Amino acid sequence: MPETPQDPKRINASPTKEFFIYMLTRDIPLTRAILDLVDNSVDGARRMQANGDFNGLWVRVELDRNHLKIADNCGGIPVDIARNYAFRFGRPKDAPLTPGSVGQFGVGMKRTFFKLGRHFTVYSTTSSSRFDMDIDVEQWKAMGEPEKADEWHFEFRNVEENLTNVSPEEIGTRIEINQLYDTVAENFALDNFLTRLKQEMSLAHALSMDRGLAITVNTIPLRHEPQLLFVSDKLKPAYVEKTYPRAVLDGQPGPPVKVKLFAGVAERSLHEGGWYVFCNGRLVIRADQTATTIWGQAHGMRQYHPDFAYFRGYAYFDSDNAALLPWTTTKTGVDVDSPVYKNVQQEMIEISKPVLTFLSNLAKERAAFESGDSTDGTLDQAIQSAEAKRTDALTVTPTFVAPQPSPMPPGPRMQKIQYSKPLVEVEKAKQLLKVQTFIAVGEKTFEYFMKYEGEE
């Protein structure tokens, strides 16, 4: 029986560790849990290189059905940060900020530990300290119970501070998780899981890799595709840049949120078209084609349509205080109720409208050409002659620039007619009609029919 509290009015409402772990891990996919560990490495890179140049820094992920290991050379975790903040469940208000952090909620690393296995080790070395810890999850869950059920701390196995002779090659963090749960081990053994993990990782951290960060999975370097938009003298994407002071967002002092928006056209792809949203360089929405961004009647816009498969929109939210950014705790979507997102969403809608008008006109131009109503290809030519350039290398304009559609030619509307007949017969018709092309055969036979059968 639990002891009666000294205060007879006190009611015990503390969570059990079993329940806490279940709630913490139940809704996050395995790939996203592993990405949380990479997020921490990226934060280490940001602490080391505030200028954003990550050349020479690396993150190495290894996994099989027996274990997961992630190692980096991104500065390590200082002992005082590990002792007071890094392993807390949630981020204390007094925790020091990493400017531009992507690991902002204080749950990712611990959530991954508990999601994957029954045992984990952490080794970390900085230029002046090192520590390691070895945690058996089942023992930790039982620790302090029932005598002290709120005993939630971890312990260092070894710790050293105030070091002066640390080699640069030693600096970094290594995390190993083993005694994997059965479902985790089964997934890690699947080729399609590994393929999906690499794809999601390369998408999530494309911007960091653009800046030189090398990421490998089972020794294979990840490849990534930069954000590209078509540009030429006649075709230029739109660009909007705004700063939202924190005082405007929630009335509190603190760093602002900076937003950059691009809207334009790129290689046609039905599934790749849409809006892409980044928070502090981390992709949180990819190719969105829903009301979460701009699409649908709720925003006074058309639903996403195959005509819009050329469309690309890129939204970059950045702040030294990551808590101000409009992302979810799993970093797989945006918080549509975020004050900054509500403001920016309207900007996204407005910057998209001229692009979608151009693409609608392009579809009409192609339909008119196919039907024979027009031989004009002005808009199509603008697409075909444009060059794909990275968003960070664009000469920007505030509004989308594109040629206007040509007016329909005067005269009756035209319609193309197509049909197939045996080649021998068509060749004979060419000889009889004294023409050289199959098109001329069709035109002459139609004229013959209308002359003798269609005229009154």
C-alpha cells in the first residue's frame, strides 16, 4: 500500500512512467523518431557554426535488426547542458537557446530512446568535458517505485569536466540503442523501411546538406534535391520577405520570426507540385496540396488540379526562438492556429494567385493548340526555355513575371480531326489527291465531303 501523504488534503496526480512513455511514443512513426536524433546533431552543427557553413561536419546513422547507432562530430553535448536540460522531459524555461534550433520541444531524443529499445548508451565529448551514460529502460522505469514514484532522473556512468587537452577528433556525440523491440527490429530488417528513412532524412535536412553537412545511412551518403524554380527573361518567380516581431505575435519580448516566400513554376510533377514549408531549415510540409496551405474554397482558391503540377511554393520560417515557429511536435506539419502562420498563410495565397492564373492560361493554350483553334505557344515556350535555379541563387522580384496569353485569332473556331486508316489505303489516297502529307489527305478528303455532301 502506498504511504498516506503527510498532508491529508494532498491528492497524488503524478503520472506513471509506463503511461508517460506510452503517450510519448504512441503517435510517432519510426522514421520520424530517428529523424529527431539527426535534428539534435544539426543543432550541434548550428552551435558550432553560427554562420551556417557546415563543411567538414558529419552525421552517421547505422541500423540493423539488432541496434541503431548515430554518431556525429558536431560539437558534443556540454556536461552542464546534459545534467540540467538535455535529458529533461520537456524544455525548461531557463534552458539556453540554440539560435535557429530544430530540436526545440525537449522530447525528441528521449522519445526515440523509449520508442526503439530497452537499453541505450550516450557518449559525448566537447572541447572541455565528456560524459557517458548507460540506461536500462526497464530498471529505470522501476527505479524509486513504490517508495518514490516521482524519481525520474538518469545518472552519468562517467563524467569529466574542465578538460584542457581534448583532441578535435574526439569531439562529438555517439548514441546507441539496442535490445530493440520486436516490431522495431522487424522494420529495421526491411529494405523498404531503409529506403523510406533515407528519403525522409534527405528531404528533411536538404538545406543543412546544401550548407555542407554530410549525412550517411549505413555508410551510404544521402543525396538531396535543392529547391528549384524556373527563371528566364520572361519568367520570374515571386518573392516576399517579412519580419514579425515577437511583441506583435504574443506580446512578449524576444527574437522575431523571419519569413521568406517563393512562388513560381518548376518541372511538371503531379505529386511534387504544391507548397513546401521549412522551419529553421527543417522541412515540415512537403508538396502540400490541401487547405493547410492555400488550396480549396475555404481560402477562395481552386482545389489542387493537374493543371497546377508545375506550381512550387517555398516558405521558410526562421527564428532564434524555435518555439515561435508554426510546427508540430513531430515536425510533420504546421500549427494552423499559430499567430505567425495565420499572417503568412494569407501572403502565401496572394503570392500564388498570379502563378496559378498563368498555369490555367497555359492549360487553355495547349488545349487550343491540340484542338486546332490556335497555333500560339507563347506560354508553353516560356516554360520550355526557362532554366531551373536554386531559390538561394535567384534574382528576386516581388511579383510573378510571365508572358500574357495571346488573344484568340479572328475567324471561326477551329477543331482538329484525327482518325486512323490502313496505311495502304492512305498512300493510295495521297496519289489520287496528288498531295505529299497525311495532313493534306485529311484536309482534302474533308473538303471533298463538304463540297458534295455538306453544302446545300
